[in-house]
Amino acid sequence: MTKLRLSVLDQTPVGEDHTPDQALRASVDLARSAEGLGYTRYWVAEHHDSPGFASSAPEILAGTLLAHTSRMRIGTGGVLLPRYDPAKVAEVFGVLASLHPGRVDLGIGRAGGPARDFPQRLAGLRALLGEGGVVPHAPVPPQMWLLGAGRESARLAGLLGTEFAFGHFFSPTGGQEAFEDYRAQFRTSTGARPGGALAVRVVTADSAARAEELAQSLLLWRARKDLGEDGPLPSYETTRRHRWTGAELERAKVHRTALVSGAPEQVAAVLTALAGSHGVDELIINTLTCDPADRRRSYELLSEAFALQASEPHSAVPVAAASGPALQGQERSRPQVWSA
């Protein structure tokens, strides 16, 4: 099998005792690190009204990350198309792709609103990104990906000839069938072959014991979220002191099946097997921890375990540190609103 490529899916997690602005800065810091570690692409997610995630405008965060990196592909995982006018999405990503040719991915999700006309909206967006579409038309258009966790999205991606990413962390079963449908339905006039990537939730650490501590924190957060208590990711100390309810334990057991955790060599073996069983050569790694340092370390260890090829350092403008009190010693200023 071809050597596996690893990429990042960043949901910009907000940890306990951290703030959303710190989480956003941590994403910029992680993207710069991931480029140096040899990751192929870096996607930012879209979430709304969730205290545990800070990325509600992925196109803005993606633009910032493009400006702070130089080689890695940057994109969205994904823009929730039912919320937006396809023409506006095409214009935004036309600008990004014009400024950063050959580096922009446009990952599309179908959540966020009525999905009855989603296939038509997606086809329209694809046409708008092509010749004769919106202005600016980028010399190298963004690469379009359809994100999904079922066979319907896989078939649609095949029929439209887009790339397809399957969310294993949403649905740990069914991915093999989805990729079979995607490849069987794939149609394109360019002669391109069907690609595809598997998005997997992963946490690793310098020891299996530490990885399990981080996994327990993630599982507690996910169980609480299922039960209507949506909040930041709990710290290890909070998780260690927590008395789990029966309902929380039940939900954690369900989500454990979609989480790959352990020491780096254990995780690498499981991920390699998952890629093989799904017939993909790229894994998009999603890691959620309370502390950004633990998340960064997890990606560093995976890079080492898979012997990723590190890139040359870039000369991007540094950003403020992501850890510690937000803007410590500086006055917090509010954005000014002007009206005509």
C-alpha cells in the first residue's frame, strides 16, 4: 500500500479554564506546527452555539492559517452549505484560492439547515467555481470535498466527481460500503480518479496511561454533550474527580468505539489497519484535548510514528501565545461597529 498521508481536522476545541480567543490562537499555532511535522492538509470545522468549539467562521480561520503557513493545503471540514448562498461561498473561496493558488480545499457539509435541495446547491456551487462562474475565478480553483458519514453523501460525491471524506468518528461502521459506492458512482470529465480520506478521532501521548487520561476527558465531554450538557472540554483533574452516572458511562461506551487511543505505536497500527480496510491512503486526524499542549504533542507523536517528512520552516508572522490568560496585561478591546 502507498505510504499513508496524515492530515488534520481541527474543531478548535475550548478547554476548561480556557477562552475561545485562546482556542483560536491555539489553532494557528497548531497549523504552523503541523506544517513543519509533514501533515498534508489542515481543515477547520464549522460549529455554532457550542461552548466546546470556537470556530464559527471557518472561511476566516482558513484565510488566517493560509497566511501563517506556506506549503500545507488549508481548507474547511466543512462549510455548512445549507446555511449559505452558494454564490457567496464560491466568491469567498475564489478569493482565497486566487491569493493562495494550489493550496485551498473547500470541504462541504450538509448539516445546518434543510437539506432537501442540497444536491442542487452542491452542483450549483461546483459550477460557480468553474469557468464562467463567479469572479474572481481562481487560476487553480479550490479542491472540492464532500464530507459525510453515510452512503448517500458518498454516492453524491461520486456523481459530481468531487473528493469524498468519510467521518469515522461520527459513524465507525459503514465506511467501507460508502467508499465502494463512491468509487462505483464516480463520474468526471477530467479523467481524474476517485480519491478519498477517512477522518478519525485520535488521542495519543508519551505513555498509554497518559493517553487514557486524555481519552477519559474526551469521553466525559462527549457523554455530557449527548445528555444535553454542552460545555468546554474538562481537564484531567476534573475528569479524575468526576463521579460518572450510569447514563454517562453508557454514552461513553458508545463513543469509545469511534476513538483510537493509546501509545503511539499502538495507535499507528490501528490507523494503518483502518486505512487498509477502507482502501484510502490518507487519514484526517481529529484530536480534542482540554490543554492545547496535549493536542500538539499528540500530533507530534503521530508524525514520528508514521515517519512523516518534515517541511522547511516558513517565515510567517508570529501570533500571540495560545496558553495562559488571554491577552494578559493587555486591555481587551471590542470591535467597533459603524453605521452610515
